[in-house]
Amino acid sequence: MDGSAVSSGANLTRTLAERAVAMTYDALPAEVRELARQCVLDYLGVGLAGADDELVRILLEELAELGGAAQAGVIGHAARLPVLSVALVNGAVAHALDYDDVNLAMPGHPSVAILPALLALAEEKKASGKAVIAAFVAGYETCCRIGMALRPGHYNRGFHATGTVGAFGAAAACAHLLGLDTEATARALGIAGTQSAGLKSQFGTMCKPFHAGKAAQNGLLAARLAARGFSSRPDLVECAQGFAATHSPDFVPEKALAEPKRGFHIYNNLFKYHAACYMTHAPIECGRQLREQGVAPADIAAINLRLHHATDRVCNIPAPTDGLEAKFSLRQTVAMALSGVDTASLGAYAVATATDPALVGLRERVNFDFREDFPEAGAEIEVTMRDGRQVSASFDAGIPMADIAAQGRRLTEKFDALAAPVVGAARARELREAIVGLDGLADIGVLAKLAAK
């Protein structure tokens, strides 16, 4: 492609579509395949744990009333619904606890936008595990590349990239599984882009998980319509009055085509080990470090937390009143960590914890120093003790684990803890083993059967 065309953004959508179409299982490095399996494992684990959330009940009631063909299964439920309905509800299911993986290139949650659509479609089509892995990576890389071209303005303006950029990833993945060519895939991206939505102002409500479900549903619908010949601009990302022009003041198309470290954005996938907004994870780790050093909450006079300025508009609910709001409260989660509350436990995010007088008193001692020249997912905490001493800790949650095998062991522990209480230890183990052997599955539908209730 002509360099000037790339610089101007011309043909960006088509170029990304071409790259997605060209993705093959055989060309993927072994570590990329393993990361894809880890994403599936984590997605189904957090999905099972979130299956009984109230927002899931509401969505299932509505979708069951709508009815339709029983094409795919719902995580943690016996219901079987049309694939578009399953993509919506499973996206919300897996994002209900805000415990699913993250990539700062978007920035947002790629797997929960892509996998609900891809696995529902794969179940309907009886696709193989290898086909799913290749399609997933194609979608993952597409949404990360688009996210890179739009950042930081898209997210800073107030858009929830999981819902917006995630829809492009779902469309690319589903188009890949359907075997669409470059032209049709570019149209699918256009159809996805004109549907995508999601606002950060909804964080702390049921609408945040809803964004993930809509991204999956919109992307799946886009690919299916494109396969039928539905028309769309094939340059929707970069065209005048297109997605970039209307959604970001910082569009730099070259960033979409720049090669990430080691050639794949999925290497920078970040898994969650605390059941709260990812931007609270570095402060939580800082609080845990100080507690391990013997810092006691009763001895703390003041807490100064240094963070990237963007976190102020993501997870700074000052006085949460329930568990969902607590997940988006820097003050609350730091107070929990300093007090020894298990931030990996789902039960820790509840009204009782959010309104606990001791935690409320501690969180009121937190002061912020928001900075622009600071790691996006990093934190430094400085605590002033009542006797005048000062102690500090720092952590950067934006750095992925280098040891992918060790990461897999940690994710296995997380999965078992989340899935076993829902489907039983034996079924959880069977599901985990099926995911480990994903590459050898002739029909991906076995995952849906094992993840049903």
C-alpha cells in the first residue's frame, strides 16, 4: 500500500479487513494459541460466576419472551436461544462481575466483546476449535488496532471502548469464521461501526455489562448481514463523518498499522485477579504490599494516591453504596486492600462492605494526585502514619505476566474457584480440560453443553 495513503487514513478499514481475513491457525505462534485458550478459559469462568446476577435474569426474561430458534446455549443456564440473543446475554453475563480480561490498546475488554458472538456462531455452525482460535485472534487484533488509532481521545471523551471498539472485533472474528472475503469483511466492520455505542457515564450500573453484550450482538449481526450482501461503506473507520471523525479527536491511522511488540496485541492481554475495575488493581496491589509490611488501618492518618489522570473519570466513585459501585471506587478498593479484605472474592463487593463504618472511615482518608506523566495502569501510594512516619508502595498493572505457563496456572486456580460452585467440581474440571484441548475439538458445541446448567 502507498505510504501516503496510510498516513491519510485512506483504505484503513479495508487494510484491517485484509489482515483479519489472512489470519490462519497454522501461522499463529504456539504462545498466541495458548493465550487464546487462556482468554476462553477466563471468559467462561467469569461468565459462570456472573450467571445469577440480577441483570442476567432481566435480560433472559426479555429474550425468552421474544423467543426464536434454539441455536446456542446461555452460560450457566439451561436456556437455548437464537445466536444474536445468546451473544447479547452471554456478553452481559461475562462482564457482570467486571472480572474479565483487559487490553490497554483498546483500551477495554476484548474477550467479552468477541467471544460471546464468536462462540455462539461457532456452536450454530459446528465449527472446530482451530477455526475458533484463528477467528478469535483475527478479531482481537482488529479491535486493538482500531483502538490504538483512536486513543486516548476516544476513551477520554467518554466512550466505553468495550462497547464501541469491541464491536469491530466481534465483527472481524465472526466474519473470519463465516469465511468472508476482504470486501465483505470491510462491510461487516462498517455495519458494526454504525451500531456501536457505550458510555463511561454508565459505569457502576447494569448498562456497563450491557455494553459488552451489545458489542458482541452488533458484531455478530454485522458479519451475518455482510454475508448476505448488506451494503455499508467499506471505509467506515476513516471516512468523512465516519467512526474516527465522530468518536475521537486523536485519530492517527498509522498507529493501527504499527506492529505491536512480538507482532500481536494479544501478548499484552491483562487478566484480572481482583473482581473490580482494572484501574483499581494497581492501587489494590499497593495496599496489599503495605498491609504485608505491617501497616494497620487504625494507625493511618492520611493516604495519598498517585495515579494517571484518566482514572478520575473511570473508577472514582467517592462514596459507593453497593457492591457494583464499590468496583468503581478507588477509595473503597484501597480501603479494602489495606484492611485485608479479599478483593478477589465476589462476596467482598456487597452493600455491607461498601457501607462498613471502618472501611468508610478509612476511605475518607484517601487523597488523590492525578498526573498526566504517569503509567496508565500504575499507582504509587504514600501513607502517613499517626506517629508521623511515612511508608510507600508502587505497582504497574499494565505489565502482563512474562511467564505464560505460570499465568495459565494462576488462571486455572481462578477458573476452578469461579466455576466449581456453579456447575460442580467435576463438570468444571471437564470444561477446563476441554478448553485446554480446544485445538483438537471437532465441534466447539461441547463447550456450551459443559457451561450450561
